[in-house]
Amino acid sequence: MATGRVSSKDLQPAIERRLPRSIEPQPMKEPIIHTLYERRTGTWQYIVSDSSTKTTVIIDPVLDYDPATQLITTETADSILSLVKEKGLRVEMILETHAHADYLTAASYLQDRLARDQDYRPLVGIGKRIEQVQKLFSQRYQIREEEYQGVFDKLLDDNEVFSLGELKVTALHLPGHTPDHMGYMIGDNVFCGDSVLNADFGTARADFPGGDATDLFNSGRKLLSLSDHVKIWTGHDYLTEQRNTAVPFMSVRDHKRANKHLKDGLTEEEFVALRNQRDATLAAPRLFHPSLQMNIRAGRLPKPTASGQRILQVPLKLGGIEW
């Protein structure tokens, strides 16, 4: 005779059907990443998009500059615009990792062009400590406040999180190369600027004003404390006789095994000694003076003089000669 009882075993399929799917682990959504390598300055530029909404950020774009002729051109930046148009992307922000000392940023040019091409003027973002860098170099090059104050639309706090379509971007303070230096974590990717280079180069220099080798070591260890599979996308790569192909990223695991300055087993004291010894042999970057004068302006051109010229200052080196 039937009792009317139903066992828990009989109910299990029905219970499973009613369980909300949201309690099941969901894989982290990853961005679509387009890379563009600028060979003359060894710079990696990144176009990073949410696949669902095509919302996009551009990271560290390059403006072409010939120091021999003082000619500024936009071939590299225009290739970014072409890719954005080809893929149907909507650029909401142009992110700078820091005030670069080795190339001119195309942020202002791209912002202006994109404002014409889409119904939204993208913001230019950078770490909040850029104001320290602007103050220092505006005094050095006698740049008026009106030319650099407020030129960045978004000053990012440490660990600030903002949206990129359905993705999240976390701003990571990575000082050492420069005091304002930021990295941007999107999914399992960190765009680290000049903090960490590929394994055969190790790290960037730490002898610029406001730079510090100990800070750079700590920033490197912060990056290498992330999960082994996380990809670290560098701001630069330099071709050598041993390696003639530029590499945009390496995993945390690979850096811990092979990075010449940060691999497992190297102490802070050893790193600082290596970095300081190396930096003492380095000349200033070839585009140091024009880069900093443009980049503290977010890539905006200097105001014209009374004669209509736009001037970048270049200090003379006298080689010990006096008269």
C-alpha cells in the first residue's frame, strides 16, 4: 500500500532544477586586447575592450616625434584610430600609466579625434600623483600653470575600481620608476607600464626625479604576488641580437622563474644594488626633454608664442666650457 511518502533521493532532481544558477562558480570575464608596437621607441600600446559592449580603453598611446627635424606626426596614433573604427569600438577613456620620459603621448590628439568620430569625448586618466610631477617639471621648463593644470580629466586613486562595460578596472599604484606610476588590472591582466619589463630586461630604471629603487622592488613584488597565470603586459620591449621579436606580456609564473631583477630568491638589497649600479651607467632618454614638456600637458601642444611658434625647450650641455 502506498504511504504517500517521497524520499529525499526522489526529490533531489527537482531540488537541483530549482537551484539558482548564480550560486555556481562563474569564470572571470576577460577583455579583448589589441596590441600595437611602436618600434622607434620600443613602446607597446594597448586597446582593451569589453566584448559585450565594445566599451574600450586605450593605454599609453604614442605620438610620433622626430628630434632631428622637430616634426610631430600622427601615423602611429592614426593606426589606433583605424583599428578602433574597424572593430566598431567605443573608446571611453585613454589611460596613462605615468608621465613618460621617452616618448610623447598621443592622448590629447586621440581625445580630440575620437570626440569627432563618436558621440562621446573620452576622458584622459592618470594616477593622482601626476600633480607632483607636473609641479616639478613645469618649474624646470618654465611652463605656465594654465598649460598643465586640469589637463587630465580623471585623477585615479590607489586601488580605485571603475567600469569598462561589463568589466572592472582596478588602478594599482606601482611607484619606483616614477612616483605617479599606475598599473591597470582588467580581468587576469595587468598593464604595468614601465614597472616590470620582460624577463631579459628585468625592470625599468629608478633614477628619474621621484624614482626609488626600493619602491620599484616593492611594486615588482606586488605584481608577482598575483596568481601565477595572470599576464603582465609591459609598456616597453627592446629588440636585441638575441631576440628580434617584441613580446607584449609574460605570466607572473614566468617572471618569478626568469626575471633577471625580480625572480624568486633575489632579495630587496640585491635588487637595489643591481638597479642602482645599472642606472648609474644610463644616459637620459633621447626624448627626455620634449616628452616631459608634452606629457605633463597630457599631450597638448604648447601655447603659441607671439610669433606663432610652439616651443619646446632643450637645455644645452656645455661640456665644462665656460666663457
